[in-house]
Amino acid sequence: MAALETSLRPCLWFDDDAEEAMNFYVDLFPDSHIDAIVRYPDESLSEHFTGMAGKVLNGRFTLDGMQFVCLDGGPAFTFNEALSLTVSCADQAEIDRYWDALSAVPEAEQCGWCKDRYGLSWQILPAQLDRLMTGPAAVQALLGMQKIVIAELAAAGAAT
């Protein structure tokens, strides 16, 4: 799949591990690659560059055909659940694979949401979630899950 050609690209602000995160993500998702890395110049050029020499000033990468930018910006801003990336999975094996790779903060897991080692929130969802949510029993089952288990949602929906 070719990268989605659009002028709109999410920008991810990492403390100091943008390059590590890019490598992790492109290894995990198909049709993914690092497009470019521009590094901070000599820190004597600006007080804002102190301690950042060699870190990522601007990284461009593609995940499953979608383009992103990122940077190492220091600890001033961190990710929170107000923004998450959704992965639409074809089956339980795909859910399990992404969940196992991305979930690193057990206390942040609920209803298919998880948080990775960089603090970025993800929704690991079955592609057919709308068809599985057939009524109150399915909703109740989902609310009790951390990682989504398709068979349990289907069974709860069938019991309605």
C-alpha cells in the first residue's frame, strides 16, 4: 500500500526516544518505514538545543501506509488518553499480536485500550466491533475486558 498522500500528519512528541519509537513501530506494522530523520544541530546554536545534540529534531515515518512526524522535545509534554491510535484487526490472532507488542501499562488497559512503553495510547479493536455490539449484554462484556476477546463478545451478544 502506498503512503496516504495528504497534508495532514499526526506529530508525536517524545521525551528523548523518538528514534527508538520509530524503529519499534515500523518493525511492528506492515508497510512501514522511516522516511527521514533530521537531528538537532550543535547545541551552541540555541539555548533550546541544550542536551539535544544528535536527538531527533524532525522524524518522518510511515506506519501501515499512514505518514507521521515526530520529535524529541524533552519532558515538557507527555501523551495522554485524549489522543489514541486505533488498530482495526481482522481476527483474534491479530488483536493478540498487537496487544502483546503494545500493551506496557496494565493499569491503563480497558475495553481494548492500552498504553505502550512510550506512553502513547492505542485502541486494539476487532474490525467487526460494530457488528459484535448487539445490545446491553455485549456492552457489559466489553466493559469487563482489558484486551478484547472476540469470542466472548460474540457469545454475550448471542445470549441477548
